[in-house]
Amino acid sequence: MESRLKVIKLFKMLHRTRLDVFKDDNMALTAARLKINDEFKKNKNETSEENISQMIKMGRGVETILRQGVLQVEHVSEDTLKLRPRKPLLLENVPYCDKPRSKT
């Protein structure tokens, strides 16, 4: 019963992540929804606790990759792309300097 709750929690977490990562991109939202639902339906009859825990671990890894490694990019014109990063992906940057640092 405990693993069932973990699976449901992971399912909901993946769908929330999908909504956040692919915001305003209906094709990506639909494709991700279908893929998540398909993977969970494919493995819904799994009874081995070991396999279930392994799949939960893999699902959490997928969620982390989606949240930390996926950026939205939009085609503005033939030669131009517009990057739409989410706030958690923006990091403090070191200021740009035209002059190379001298080695001391």
C-alpha cells in the first residue's frame, strides 16, 4: 500500500512538473501528458516491490531532469530563437569583463 501512494504522488508530481516546464506550449504539454500516462499504464500491473521502487527512483530522476535541464525556446523568425527560461533556472552570473585577467 505504501508503494501505491508513492506511485500516485510521483504521477502527480510529474504532471505538475510538465505543466510548469512546458507552459504555453500545447504540443509539448500534450506529448508529455500522453507519455507519462502511457508509461504508468504500461506498468500498472507490476507487483514486485523491487521493480516498483526502481521505477519510482527513475521517475524522480526524470522529474529532476525536466525541472533542471529543460528550457523553452521559441522560433521568432527563421534565424532567431527566443529563450524563455523559468525563474529557478536563472543563476547569479559573474559580470562580463572585456579585458582578460592578468596572471600574477
